[in-house]
Amino acid sequence: MPNEQYKKKQKRQKITLFFSYALMTATVALISIVCVFLLLGYRLDLGLKKVEQGALVQFRSQPGGAQIILDGKNLSLKTPNKQDVRAGNHTVTLKLDGYREWTKTFTVGPGELHWLSEARLTPVTIKTIKAYDFTSLSSVSVSRDRKWLMSVQDATKPSLTLLDISDEKNLKVSTLTIPVTAYSTQEGAAHQFSIAGWDASSNYVLIKHIYADKTEFLRISRSDTANMQNISVKLGVSLTDVQFSSSNDTVLYGIENGNLRRLDVANSQLSEPLARGVQSVTIEENGIMSIVQKTDVATTVAQMNPGGTLVQIAAYDNSLPVYVRGTKYYGEEYLVIARGKIIDILKNPQAEKKTDVIKFASQALEFEAAWLDSSSEGRIIIVGNNTQYLSYDLELKLAHAVTLSTAARPTWLDNYTLARYDQTGVGTMDFDGDNQQPLTAADGVFRAILSDDEKYLYSFLRDTASGHVYLQASQIVL
């Protein structure tokens, strides 16, 4: 009898243990499932009495520390920060003492991670100082690192003014004179000098020199003024356009009678034509060249990789101009083609198999394209004509149509903010046209420049009475 009782007790213990472990396993499984659903953004909405998948929004502003107000509710959070939200439409307002409010309406889908990174806050009061006085100004260009400004004050004179703009309150100025031995002359011919661009290291600058009906290009070092080279004379070639390569300051690419050639000034080498019938070429930061070629019967879009392989991508008739821009975003290559009232965006444009080239997007325009550009990060595309432009966000696959008050073309300040120009001067706006903010009176002929520390905006103001042009610095971060 005691033996039977013991056996029954053991059996009960085993049953109890079995159900305990089963319950524990089920509980762990349930908790794991709940955690997975929480990670996927699912939440119990007590008001609607149902489970919904939400989204996650990341907020960031320049400067940081802005109060986040979402759909009218103060979140007691400051940028940079994040917040779970319901799928659907939302409105966020960012507030920071001393700055104007920044507002954006956006839409998120279930399970989406949405970055609001474009908030550049503008001070309530803009303080602007005159940093430098040009007696006149014909051409100006900022270096890639935004620390140097090269200018030509009088286009007829071989003289350059170099400004170190890394300290807006203490600009360092030097004059570079191009010796007469460095450029070609012709009796009785007028001369015209302009700046054609900077190299990637921000040390060398290209000067375009026109005299009579001829054009030549000079390569000048800002740090070694004696190191001047007349590329056209050195290589014995007549060029209509020259650009630095993306990574080597001694290698350039130029167009000669429609032929694209590689110019190696260090070794005095001129390549055979890399492409013929070239109308325009854009060299991207990754070394890929986007090319428009034109013959009597067709306009062709092509790309050339750093290895020199030319890939034909698209062909059109000659009835409309074609604009192209290559861009790279999160490791993926894209090619944007604007023609007439259509922009096409291709993904993997240089894929070996044509079937691997993806038509990422095709967007109708309300105007005929006259220019095309992209942010340096590669995410945002803008295309425009006159007072209209359209922005396209590669990440969100969203297009925004914008109408401006003047035909002045907006220019990039950072990856999400544009400088805009109107009758009152220069201002800023988001790439989609939101948050348009006036800054200061300025001349829209010369584009505005964001300082390397992003605390000042440089712009130019012309004195119509004297003809002087002032470089001015507006404080945009307090």
C-alpha cells in the first residue's frame, strides 16, 4: 500500500512538472512572439481596441536640441530622437529658442522606418556681416571642402583673388597673377578669364581663357602659384570643356571637337578618343562619367566606368535636349535621364545583362526639363525649368512639385537644403519646397555657400552705385 501511494505521488509530480514546463514553454513562446511583434511595430490601440502595426520615425535637426511636437502633442523629446507612431499622416513641428519653427507633414506606412533628417532651423534674427569688398566680380567658385574661394574680379585681366573663408571674421586674402608666359596671346585680341572648377583635393583650380575665337585651359595650384600649367598648350589640343577626374589632380577629361579624351598632365599624355560625338559629360564622385552623345540622327546616353568601359544605355531622336546625372545611394548606382516632360531613373545602369537594368521610376513633369541636379549624398534628385522644379526622393520614392517666385535656379547647401533666390535676396528651403525662410539681401547671380562648419551662409551683395560686390556672412547657427 505505501508503495502504491508513492507511485501515485510520483505520477502526480511528473504530471505537475510536465504541465509546468509546458506552461513555461508556452509563456516563453508567447513572450517571444509579442517581442517580435513589438519589434515589427505592432501595438495595441486601446482607443480603437485592435492591434495595429505602426512605424518608427527618427528626428534630427541642425542644430540639435529642438523640442519635438507631433500631431499637436509635445513629446517631451529633443532632437536627435525617435518615436513610434501610427501608420498614416502626421505633422511634426520642431521648436528651439532663438529659431523659427520648422514644420513638416509626412506619411508613414506600417513597419516603416522614416528619417526626418532635413530640418535646418533658421534663427529668428539673422546677423549678417560684410566679410570682403570686391571692387568688381566676374567669376567665383568655392572649393570642394568649402574652405577656399577663388574669384576673378575683372574678366579681362589675368589676376585671381583667393580667399581663405574658414574663418568668416578673419578672411585671409591673396592675389594670384597669371604670368603672360602662361597663357596664349594674339595681337589685338581681347582676353577673358573665368574659373572652370576645382579638383577633389581643393588644391588645384581650372581657369578658362578665351582670346579671339580660341579657348584654352590652365591648371593652377592655390598653394604653389608658380605651378601653373597651360593644359591646352602642353598637350597640343584645342578643348571646349575640361573637368578634373574624381580622384587625381593630374588627370583630367576634356572634350575636343566632340571627342572625349583623357588628359594626363603629369606625363604629358593625351589619350585616343574615349567617346565620339560628345555633347556633355558629368564626372561623378565615384569616377563614373555620364555622357550625352549626339549624331545627325540620334542622341545617346552612355556611362563610362573608371576602367574606361563605355556602356550605351538609351537612345532618342534629336527633337528634345537630354540631361543626365549619375548618382549613388546606399551602395546602389542610379542614372537619371531628363528629356522633355519625363524623367526616368534607372537602377544598375551598367549591368552586363540588360535585363538586370531596373527602371526604378518614371516621373511626368509639368514642364520641359532645362536642368538636372542631385544632392551630394545621392538621395534627392531635382529637375527644373524657369520657376518650376520637381524633387524626387530615391528612398521614399516620392515626388514633390514646387513653384518659385522667380526663375533663379536653386542650389544645394547640404543634402536636404536648397538656397533660393528672389527679389528680396537669398533664403533657404527644404528640397521639397517646405519651410521657405528669407535670410538676407543678396545678388542671385553668384550662388550662396555654406561654410565648412555649417554655421554661416556666404552670399554676395552688389552695390549698384559703385559696382562693388560684397562677400557677406550670415550667421545661421547661434
